[in-house]
Amino acid sequence: MSLYQISCPGRVLFREDELASLARLEGGFELSRRLYCALETGHEGVHCVIAQGVSGTEEIPPWNMWIRWPEGDEYGPGREMLRLEDCPANFLTGTVQEEGCHLPMGHWGRHGYEFGPPLTDSDVMPEWLFRRFG
Ligand SMILES: [Zn+2]
Ligand SMILES: [Zn+2]
């Protein structure tokens, strides 16, 4: 297993009308015009990421609005926004470190808590430094 397993570098850009419709949702996230795919790098099929977390109402529990897009179509008509169920997997269930997967049900690859966010070269300890501490 690689120490630097990262999430997919695929990214999506929202149009103005999409941002406006997301802003109308009763949400918990600050809207971002550009988002990165949340799946593990090297995955098959479409990219996806949560576009907005919706806080729900007394009758409706919180839910997530996702955006999915095919490779190479991050600003094109192949994108779709839709509600997806969450993956039910949890890490360290019942402890204070409990962490959800935060990926959609049936997602490709490992669970969200099993790999990290994208890293830049500057986040990775150079090998010579690693050997000094190793
Ligand atoms: Zn992806
Ligand atoms: Zn999962």
C-alpha cells in the first residue's frame, strides 16, 4: 500500500445556474465553483463529489446533493446533479474517532476514511528526510 494514496484528481466546474440552484438548497457547505472528485484515484466510471449538504427538515433527514460527471466532461452536458444515498460504512464505530465514509452507496474503491485528500509535492516528506527519521 502506498503511503500517499490519494483521492482522484478529477475536478468539476459549476455553471452560474447550478450554483444558484445549489444556493437555494438549505445547505451546510460554503459553495465552491470548483470541486475535486471524492473517489479513490484510478477509479472506473464517472467522477462524483458532494455538491451541497442539505440540512433537511423535521420530516426529512439531512441528505446530500451530488454531482457526477464523465471523464473529460467536467464542464459539459454529461454532468448530472442528483441525490445519492450515503455508503453506510463507518470506521471505529461507537468511539469518539468514529468516521463515516462520505461516499455514495456502492461506490468504487476503498471507503473515504481509508485514503487521504489530494497531496501536493510539498506535503510529501522527501525520501532523504524520511530515511533520516526512519
Ligand atoms: Zn474521479
Ligand atoms: Zn464507503
